[in-house]
Amino acid sequence: RKEVEQDPGPFNVPEGATVAFNCTYSNSASQSFFWYRQDCRKEPKLLMSVYSSGNEDGRFTAQLNRASQYISLLIRDSKLSDSATYLCVVNLGNTGFQKLVFGTGTRLLVSP
Amino acid sequence: NAGVMQNPRHLVRRRGQEARLRCSPMKGHSHVYWYRQLPEEGLKFMVYLQKENIIDESGMPKERFSAEFPKEGPSILRIQQVVRGDSAAYFCASSPGRGTGVSEKLFFGSGTQLSVL
């Protein structure tokens, strides 16, 4: 079983749509959680951290369920510029050591 | 304020040659990470270094791969006797390493695309 599993997609949605991505992780010792965005195999860029209490950043909402080892990302009012691959990431490291484990990513295509 | 600088951006090598990938962390960052992304796969952790020390190399292949982060100069990922399976994007990331906890942000470089002919 992969340490971080994501549906590879692609998710094809029209502009303005709401889309949700899910991710599961296998290591219950995971310390922290993130969503990254990667465009065309360029460097991954941090989108947001994920907390159990849920957190929102503009059109993006992330949620963590530690009991189910499940992470989600919701994108509202999709823009063309949201087209990218979204990487679910867990950190297995401890203080100061960021041992990030990346999922293979979910590809999103937003069309006009 | 320059970010994490990696060079070269693209590197072509023939089987059996050596590949050297360089990474200069952000100014003030003392921690460097190397990740590899094979085609159609996610990024995989390779090694974590602080100045002059390898802290965790659990993701490094046992043979042909080595990494260093000297007191002066960039971090180097060295691959000896490259094979076609080494073709991948190699990303470097850095962090301040000020012990701010597990959510300390990593800053990634643009990567080096290694192609082995």
C-alpha cells in the first residue's frame, strides 16, 4: 500500500465549478499535512497546510481527519489558472526535520 | 532575495558518465533536502543535510548516489555511472532549520531534469 494515495484524475471541470480532492495516508505517526500544487513538472509550491480543525484560504478549504487518516481539499469557483496537479503531502519527520512524503498527485483541468 | 537555486536546469548524460547536480539554498537556510521525481510518479525523499552533515539518507539508493553540503558552496548530489533509470527531475529544497517545529516551510528549487541516453 502506498504511504499517500490519491486519485490521479484528471478531473475536468468548467470554470466556476466546485471540485473536491481526497487523499488517504497510511502512517498514523504522520506529524503534519499539506497540499502542494505542481504545474507541468515544475517545482511544487505550497498551497496550504491542513489542520484537524479545517482551514480556509480564499476559495480553498482543507480538512484533516486523523481518525480516518484522510485529507481533503475543496476548491470553489474554479479558475482556469487552477489547472495543475495537486499533491497531498504528509510529514513523517519530527522537530526541524521535514521528511515529506508526496502523493502522486491529482490532475485538475479547468475549461472555459 | 534569491530563492533556492539549482543548476543546471537540464543535464544530459550518456550511460556510465557522472552527473553532478548543484543546489544553493535560500540565504540564511542551513538545511537542504533532495527529492527525486520519476516520470508519472510523486516526489520521493532522498536525503536531508545540514552544513557538513548528512542527517538522514534513508531515501538514497545504496550505490552510485552521494550527497554533500560543504561548509562553503552549494549542496551537490552526485550520481556515478548513470543508467537510464536515473532519468528524472531532481528537486532541492531548503529550510531555515531554526527548530520551529514540524510545520516549518520548505522552499523548493526549480529542479534539474536529468536525461540519460
